[in-house]
Amino acid sequence: MSVMVRIPTPLRRITKGQDKVRVEGDTLQKVISSLETQYPGIKERLCDDTGNLRNFVNIYVNGEDVRFLQGINTGLKAGDEVSVVPAVAGGA
């Protein structure tokens, strides 16, 4: 079962410039593992040393923030869209 993952600009050098990639997985954790298999180095930018999502990375499934779902264990189905959005900070 495949899902579409939208890749933000800062991570596209890992995905060879692709802004969208299709990977297999029925949970977010499995999708991240599939991403790592196809694009080594991407997992360390999304997950910390314990395997949890990094605080400065926001991930959405079909527009819903996974922090309000089941986090890294969020279930996925064929055709779902996963969006990786790096947090933006700053101010005047």
C-alpha cells in the first residue's frame, strides 16, 4: 500500500530534488522507514535518537497534525497524503 509524501525544500537534496515521493507503509513509522530505505539520511532529520518525531518537524496526514492523532503510530491507508513541514521560528 503506497502513500504520497510531500517533501519540504530543505529535505529535497536527500530526495534528489523531488518534492513528492511515493512510499509503502500502513503507519507513519513504516512510511518513515521506507523513506529511509529509499533516501538514506532522511530519518535522522525527522526523528530523534529514541525514534520519536523531532519537535521542530510537523507532519500532517491528509491535513491533520499527527500530534493530535497517534503520532508516529498514526495509521495510514492507500492514497493518504503525508506532508512534512519544518517548523518556522523568528520574529522582530
